[in-house]
Amino acid sequence: MNKNALQEEIKRHNELYYRENTQEITDAEYDMLAKKAGIQTVGTAPDRRFLEVEHIVPMLSLDKAHERDEVEEFLKKLLNVHELEIICEPKIDGLSFSAIYEDGRLVKAATRGDGHYGEDVTKNAATIEGLTKVLPDVKGRLEVRGEVYLRNDDFLKLNKDNQFSNPRNTASGSLRQLDPEITASRPLRYFAYSLIGGAEKTQFEVLNKLKELGFCVNEHQCLAKNVDEMLKFYNRIYDNRHELGYDIDGVVYKINNLELQDRLGSTNKAPRGAIAHKFPAAYGKTKIEKILVQVGRTGQLTPIAQLVPINIGGVVVTRANLYNQDEIERKDVREGDVVVVQRAGDVIPKIVEVDKNARSPNVPKFIFPNTCPECESEVQIEEAAIRCSNEFTCKAQIIEKLKHFVSKEAFDITGFGDKQIEFFYDLGLIRKISDIFALEEKLKNFNLSKQEGWGEKLISNLLNSINSRKTITLDRFISSLGIQYVGPHVAKLLAKHYGSYENWYSADEEELMSIIGVGEKIIDSLISFFSEKDNVEMVKNLASQLKIEPVSANVSNSIFSGKTVVFTGKLLTRERKEAQAEVESLGGIVSSGVSNKTDFFVVGEKPGSKLEKAKKLGVKILTEEKFNKLILGEE
Ligand code: IVH
């Protein structure tokens, strides 16, 4: 490829990575291309769908090192400096953000974009849990930079339908949404690592200051004096990276002294006083024995490659995710192919490349089944997903729903795993969710201890643990139902909003729309779930067997705890959604309509007609100023 073609190719990969939140090649392959072309790029121009934000201090990239000698080279260049102190931090595999505070209020948040202009994602960033919106006692301008990411367990929960490729791309796609509600429904997190506008003299002090201000700062860091100490940190974090729970792709070494960093300046791409020491990618080459098609809880068919087992970076990999039919076609994956497999974090390995030269001639293309491999029902095509249409009688779907129901993130019934579900299903004792709580009754007429492996003790333990879960919190109850897009995070939002099972059960669409973090997709899914009479019956049946407890608010002594609050008009000191979120975080319920159930009515500028109604009903009316004081617990 000539240099121009290479540059075009790199541009295309940049757009895919930064704009579409996807990638066709691995990071390592990208780095090789960039090296070949000798180009220096930082991200890609901001997407025109967003407003632009100019970065007063450019958001640069970092030079990379892969081997010890490259780290030594970096230090050598700085050698005229005595007693160099280097701070080592994990390199979080997410996307960078900048958050600007004026007089202690978050006024703007942006992505990196091309380093000079980023995308305005203020409303989206404001939904990130733990990203402080108010910094008490801070005057003037302060800019905080860091990395937004998704934890691997959150990614797996979010990605039950295999619609996303990896945590980084999902985090990026989630922050760069036009609808902040979608961002709010994704459990994004962040780590802050830089501060512009502070008085700190070292990066170490910056990290401490960020912590003091209430930002999330990564707990791993070390001050090193030489290359051995730096590599000791690198190796330690490399060996333990699987325990972190989120992906990191290397370590960043930075000169601790900020004045020195400043003096060294930067090239047009990267600062001279810092470098990223990247981890080697965990790849392996193996063969696909067979392509299996699994049926998930919501009926989605997922192709999985069964591999000749291979050890990649210390973990034996036997399966890789092929996501969906489009992915198989795009990569042209066939049974018997030799493939490159990548393992990243806890996420199920994926196939990055097919070695087409190793394919024997006449190997047929893989044909995606047009009936459910379990129950042979017709499949339905929904965007990229293909689903079995037989929601209530397909054995695979029923079993997956049951497994989900007893799993740790749902009812968490100890001693009730996948095996037991399959066992009771085959015996005909558990065929629907409510059968779980009727098991004790059913066993009175069934001699289980005759079955292999089931002693009296085991049976009584299992029944005890089922009984112990007959009291359950509302959020767990909701997330256990296996409603598409209603995982633990959304279930918590719903449970907090409605407070009790009865309130939630009689929810209407309008009220659902007023909940921050509950968007159209979720509402459609709830409506379609409850439009099936089998589901309505299942929920009612379950509720009659259980004691469903309201979710306790985290600040029960707040004046808003358990109270219903309605807003009208424009607030001057903050966004309406932010105020609503604060009420909810104090255990209050935000509603859009005034009724005699309303406890507080907050009035902003140009109030609507609701004000008259509130006055008539004698609801307690709060000015914005009064509301702010109550929120802070000052009155
Ligand atoms: S310092 C000049 N510290 O890595 C940029 N960056 O390849 C200095 N990153 O754009 C950033 N963890 O998105 C820094 N602890 C960390 C980091 C980190 C992840 C990202 C960041 C940056 C990219 C550079």
C-alpha cells in the first residue's frame, strides 16, 4: 500500500473507532499501520451531531512503548534531570473526557474529538454516577480530565443480547448519545487523572486533590525512581489485571513534577514527559470445530464458535462469540476455519481474523438457521438480532429465563444453579417461574431422594434457601423478570421511583417517561412484556407468593424521603433533570402530574398551568431557592 492509501485506510479506521464505536482491526494492528505510515493522529474530528467544544489546553495522545528498551529510551531523553520521579498509573481502556467547572458548578463536559475540538456531552456526562456536579468552595475555572469506562460485569449484563462488541466501544457509544436518557441507562463510570487550573506541584498531589474534591481516582499508583521500579509496577498490574474488573491496556508513566512536565512541552501529538507502556495483546491462533447457535432468555439466537482449546495468556479458551449473522457474514467465518482469537478482560473471547489461506477449497459458507435450533419455531429478524418467536413454549428460552431468575444478580437462590434448573425442568417439577416457590408443595408427592445425588440434607437446604428468598426487594423482583433492557440498573431506577410493588405495577407510560434513565426502548419493552397475558399472570402469581419490599432510600432522614415531588417551569441554578435526580437520590419520587398524592411542588421560572392546580389542592409549594436549601439539608 502506498503512503496515501495507508493514510486513507487509517482515516477510515479512526472514523470507525472514534465515531462508530466499533473496530475492524485490533489496537495492535492499528498501531502497526500508524507506524508504517509514520503519521501522527489524535482521535478524529468531532461528530457534527454534537456541538463543538474547544479545548483550551489540547487533549493529546501519548507516545507508546512496548518493550523495556523503549521505556529506557524515554527515560534517557530526560536524563539531564536529576532525581527523576515518575508516577505510574494504570492506562484505563475507555474514552477520555474533560469536565469544566466554573465557580464549582459543572458547566461543560466534552470528549477528546481531534484533540483541539471535542464533542459537547455535558448532559450525558451529568448522568455518570459519581461525577460530581457541584464542588463546594471552589472559585474560578477548574478542568478535570479522565477516562470514562464500563466495568466488565456491567458490560456483560448490558450485553446479554450481544449488541455491543466490547466495554470500551460500548462506553464510547454510551457517552456519545444524542439522548442523555440512553446514557443514563448505561452504568458508566470514570476515573479522573488530571486537573487544569489547580495549584498542585506534582501529579501525586493532583490525584490526592481530585480525591479530596470527591472525584473517583484509580486506587493503583506508584512513585518510581528508575526503570526497575517502573517495570515492577507494570508487571504487578499486568499479572493482576483480571482482578480489577475493568479493562486496562497498559501503564502510563508520567514525570511527577508538573513544572518539569510543562517545561518539556509536547510534540504536536503527545507530551514529552509521559509515555504509555502498553500490554501485549492476548491473541492466539486456533481452529473452529463447529459453530453452535444458542438460544438466549429473550429468544435471541447467538452463534458461538466451538474452538480447539488454546491457552491465551494463561486462560484456556474453548469458545468465542460470533455475535450475530451479520458478524459471521462480514468476517466470512466458516466451520473448520483457522482463526485469530483475542481475549480481553473477562469478556468472552472473540474472533478477530480468519486465516483464509488455511481454508481448504470448497468449504461451504455457514448458513444461519431460519428456525429455532431448540424448538424449530420460525425466527423473527429484528435489526441485527434473530429471535425464536416462540417465547412461552421454547424449552431453551424457558430454561434460560429460569436460570436467570435464580441467578446471583436476580433472586440469588443459593444452591440453585444451571444444573438444578435443568434437572427439575426435565422431571417436570419446574416449568415456569412460579413453580420454584411451589417446589416444596410439589415434592410432597414426589420422592426426590430416590434420584441420584439428592440426599435429604441437600433437599432441605435447597428448600430453605428458596424460602429465605420469599422476601425480596422491589428492584431485584423487577430485574428477575427477565424483561429485555430491564437489568439491575434500570430495575433500581424503577424501584426507586415507584417505591412499592403496587405503584410499579400500576405504572403508566406518561409517568415512565418522566424517569431519568428510562428511555423509549425500555418503555416499549415494558409495554410489550405486559401486553402478554402469560407475563401478567406470571408476575401476579409471583407477587402473591412473595413479600416484595420497597427499596429503602439511601438517605432516609431527608425531608424528600418517600415524598412525591413535581416540578414546573425553568430552574435557574441547575437543569431540571439534575434536580430530579437529586430528589431521587434522597429517596424521593419525581412525578410529572400534580395530584393529591403530591407532597412538594417546585416552581421555577414561567410555571405552567400545574401551579394553579397545585394551589387548589393545597400542595406545599417550594421556590427554587427553598428547594436548594432543602436538598442540602440546610433547612
Ligand atoms: S494521561 C496527553 N493517564 O490514554 C494525554 N491518560 O493514549 C495524557 N488514558 O488520551 C493523558 N488512562 O484517554 C492519562 N491514567 C491515565 C490514563 C490515560 C487512560 C488514556 C487517555 C489518553 C490516552 C493516551
